[in-house]
Amino acid sequence: MSGTTVKFQARQSIEQVEEGSDLAPKFDDRGLITVVTTDAGSGELLMQGYMNAEALGLTIRSGEAHYYSRSRQVLWHKGATSGFVQRVRELLVDDDQDCIWLRVDVDGGASCHVGYRSCFYRRVPTGEEFGKTEVDGRVELVWMDSEKVFDPEDVYGDAANPTIL
């Protein structure tokens, strides 16, 4: 990736951040910003993650998603190991610039390290459905996907079984 380093503007005023043209992201006290990622074609929610300034800059420069792993405390290029690269079709920032939305095309069709297409492969029953399924208030998740797109052990080896919860 050649080119200049991406420079973010200092946050100077509400008007600048909410109504101006400056990219002045608000990173949290750990230096991270929340990212939601959806499939550009279908709109399906694929994952939620985090970026630090370096990951955001690399994503902007390369046009491919880069994230920061809080559990491993490392920068990662999505798909570098698995081949499921997320090619950014659109990168949006919310009104107060503390959240990024990536609309992506995914090489290979999967985004979840567990092997499913989306990281959101289970849903939580609510309302009447919860009332009909709960036992002593226990929530039982409802599976949305029954088949994995890939086997994580084939792709990641031992890293597919993290010891950190």
C-alpha cells in the first residue's frame, strides 16, 4: 500500500464534528472506535468489531477491512489468514463520529471466525416467544444458521480454539 498516511483532524467543535467535512473520529479511552459491518448487497449484519487509528487508516488506504482485536491486542487484516477478505464498498461515520459502518463485499462469503457467514447466527427470543420458551427465566438462543461456511480448524488450526473467554 503506497501513499500518504491517513490524517485525522483534531476534534474542535460540535459544528465541525457533526456538520463539517473533517474526519475527526472519537476513539474511546482505549483508543478504539466501534465498527459495524454489513454485506453491501443484502444489508445483512455480518459482524461488530473495533478499530484503532491504525486500523481505520489502513482500511481507508487499502479499501479492505482492518480491525483491532481486543482479546489478542493486535491489528488484523480481515481475511489475511482465512481468505475471506472484506472489500469495502462504503465506509460511513455516524453523526458524532464515534461509530463506523462498513458496507463490504466478502470474498468467500463468510465473516465469522466460528465458520458461519455472519457473526450473528443466533437470536434471542423476546416477548411472547420468550414467555413460551423460558424456564425459570433462562434464555435459550434460537439458531438462525445450521451450517457453517467453513471449518475453523481447517483455516485457523489451533487458533480456532481460543482459551480466552
